[in-house]
Amino acid sequence: MPLNIQRNENLTCNISKNSAMAKILQQCKLIVWDECTMAHKKSLEALDKTLKNLRNNQNKFGGAIILLPSDFHQTLPGVSHSTLADELNACLKSSNSGNISRYYI
């Protein structure tokens, strides 16, 4: 995952199309991201964009199924030098990238 997610608006994961990791992500059908609530929403958006690119598929997450098991009443993502509003805005539920938030259960 990109490390400087607060300053970069056009994020993708640092995975080249010819790498071993890309080959795995092109073939997998299910990705499980445990404790996703601690991740910044831009991380999930970067994964979505990366999988679309790697899999040459413009469906959500390149057509892969993404399972996000977590408790949204627990820890918010950490944002350096921020307010509570900044942390809430960084939460996965506030993502507006293709309405990712509508997939939460």
C-alpha cells in the first residue's frame, strides 16, 4: 500500500503488472482484508483502482470479491495531526469512490 495516502489523490498500490504479486491478484477470486476499519479509505480506493488495472476489468475491484470483516464500532483510522472530523472523514464508510460504502454489512 502507498505510505503517504493523505497527500496523494491518485493512489494505486505499488505492484507492477509483471510481478509475482500481480499474477496472484489476477487469479484470486476472494481477498479478505481483516480489521479494515483501521485502514484509511484511500487504501481501499487504491486497491480498487489497482485491481481494475491489473485484471483489465472495470468492475468493482476488478471483479474480485472483497471481504471486509471488522467492527465499525471499534478503532477509527489514525490520521496524524488531525481532529475527530478528519478521522471520521478517513473512515471506509465515508468513501465516495464508486459508492464502496454501500457494500458494508
